[in-house]
Amino acid sequence: MLTADIPPNQTIYIKNLNEKIKKEELKRSLYALFSQYGRILDVVALKTPKLRGQAWVVFDELTSASNAFRQMQNFPFYDKPMRIQYAKTKSDCIAKNDGSFVPREKKKKQEEKAERKRRAEEAQQSAMPNGTGFQNNGGPKAPLHHGNLNAEQAAPNNILFIQNLPHETTSMMLQLLFEQYPGFREVRMVEAKPGIAFVEYEDEEQSSTAMQNLQGFKIAPQYPMAITFAKK
């Protein structure tokens, strides 16, 4: 590892990523995977020849970045083990927050800065009313797609029913989240009904553990996952 001389940073640098994955899918999957460790300010992945297979994840807090650094080292991500280091420099969005940001002069960086600014503005708009960011969005909340979840609760079993997913959610994104828990078997998406999925475990005790840990997890800011046992 090359981390000995690099001090802890709110930004982690990830390499050895699968270069065949499209940039937007890669960013969404990284966001979904690392959100479990804390609030993410930015995910940067570029498809230029020199930067393929690499990405940066910027956390709001150093402890979140440190936990992700330790626990996700060598995690199999799209069939390749991730190599994680702390970033050598401070992320631009962190520098902007603490007032130490110095604009780069190279023209090639202007597009990257514009994209980061757009993402920051979108995040700020979501957090405007109460300043709580992704944890409690002030914007219009996406309604749960299937009404009152407490109306009919199925008996505990080994299959979970997942609702209120963003329509762009992929089976790989869900697999990365749910396979962290013992007994995971598979994810089944419902193509005819975007926004829902089924996740199967070996027994109901294992499915219950996953439900408790991922209930309300947000793949996207306004979409807290609603998890119940599937009806049989």
C-alpha cells in the first residue's frame, strides 16, 4: 500500500475499478455503497485515459472516510477488488467549505469545476429549508409508490420486499448493499414495475438483520428505502 506517507483525509481515492462500467453508473454505485459510512459530499469519476479505473469519494466527516477506508479495502466491486487510499490533496468542495480553495488555471479543469458546482448547487437546493442535507430534504419528497406500508405486514420470512427505489436503481447497486449481510442469495428486480425489488436470504433471521440495518437507507436523497417481508 502507498498510504504510509499520506495523512487521513475526508476524501478517499479508489483505484483498480472496472473500466468497462459507464461513468454515471459507476458514480451511482459508489454513492450507494459508501453512503453507509456517512454523508457523501461528492463522487468524482472521470473517463479520460489517465483516470480510467479510478474515483474519489468525498465525505462530510473524517471519521466516515476513515471507516470506509478500513472496512472497504479490497471489497469486490464489479468483480475487481478495490484498492483504497486517502487522497493526497484536499478535495475542492472541502476546500471551498473551509475557505482554502485556490482555483486552478488549467483550462482542462474548468469543465470539472463547472460540474462540481452544478452538483453542489443541487445538493444545496435540497438542503435549503433546514440545512440538514441528505438526511432530511426540504424539497418535495418522492411519495412511496405503494401506499400505507403498515396496512398489511407479511409474516417474517427469508425474502424482503423493497419499495421506494429510484427508477435508475440497478440489481448490482442493491446487491452491493445487501450482500454485506450473511445469508444473502440474490436480488430480483421487477422490470414491469420500476421502484421495487425482492432480496432473498437463506433464512428469516438473516433477512431480518438486513432489514433492520438498511431500513430507510437512501440510494438517492429523496428515496428512503422501505423494506418489509415479502408476502408468500
